[in-house]
Amino acid sequence: PVTAQTMHKLLNQVQDVLRKEPVMLEIPANIAVVGDIHGNIDDLLRIFERLRYPPAMRYVFLGDYVDRGIYGTEVLMLLFALKVKYPEHVYLLRGNHETENLSRYYGFYREISGKYEEDVYLSIIETFELLPLCAIVGERVFCVHGGISPQLKNVEDLLRYSKPKELSNSGIFTDMTWSDPGMDVDEYTLNERGCGYIYGPKALSSFLDNNALDLLVRSH
């Protein structure tokens, strides 16, 4: 078992790395994009074994590392350790489950409470608050957990923002982590999830054209 002391050391190290990264990453192409892991350490290892471990392959993860599955702690430990060791080969974005509100309700808090004291959980929440929200890969591909926002016109504007702490019920970062695409709407309509929007083909085309992008890649 990894001790609480080792966990705190790892969390402090990865926080130092993440503090240097802006809200929006701009990273070179030739990279694997990975969606929600949700505490499934077996799938994470299978991905690495199939595509190669860093630094032989570069990765950007789109968030939702915890909840639902029962090995969120192990997923985080492995990804955080790889981020510390290979910061330019592993990029970690924030999903809607990287919040205290959701992780307490959907299983991660219960999971980690059986392994560590409360202070480890709170340190992980502090780490979540340092994760970037999106990435532009190869200047042409926009990677994000959920999607776009009616408030997001020019992606360069994101570089003026600080990373949010807890994601509220509304706002540009909430939209980016909660929104979903839909074919039955042109622009935007409220999302049935209760947060974010459903964005249609016209809204997505306008966003991509306005920012000289070719593609949006998301998970959620």
C-alpha cells in the first residue's frame, strides 16, 4: 500500500508541475487522446500497454479520472506520477467529476475514505483545481471534456482567466466540462443534465471557424 506520506509527497510534486500550466494548453500533435477513465485502472493499463507507456507515447487525458469505478486512487497515483516524471508527455485536463461536489456523491470520497484520512482527499481536491480545462493540439484540434459555451467566442480569451476552484452551476468553465453535442438544435439549448448546454452543428461550426480550428475532441 502507498502510504499517506508518499501520497502527500506525490500530490505536492504534481501541484508544482500543474501550477506552471495555463487554463488552455497549446501542445504539439502526434499525441494520443484518452477519454473518461472513471476509476478503471485495468483499462488505463491496457491503453498504456497497447499504445506504449510514456515517454514512448504522448498523451492528453480529457478528465473524469475518478468516481463510478473503485480504483480512482490508483488511476490518479499513476497519472500524477507520470505527469511529474514526464510533464511534456502527459497532459491532464479537468472533467466535471474533478470537483468536490461530484466526487463526494459519485463514489470517490467513499473509496478514498477506506484507504486514507480526510487530508489526502482534500489535497487531491486542491490538485483538481490546478488542472487545465482544455488543450489545442497541433494548432488545429480543440480538446475539452464536455464542449463549448455561448460565452466562448475566442479561445485566446481563456488565457486571461485563472483556473477555477469549484465549478459552479453556470459559467464558461462549467459549460466546458458539462456541455454535450446534439443534432436537434442549431445553436444552444439548456442541457438536461442541469449544467452546461446542448450545442448544435451551427454553433460548433461557428466556434471552429472563428478560431481557425478543424476539429473538437471531447469525452464526458
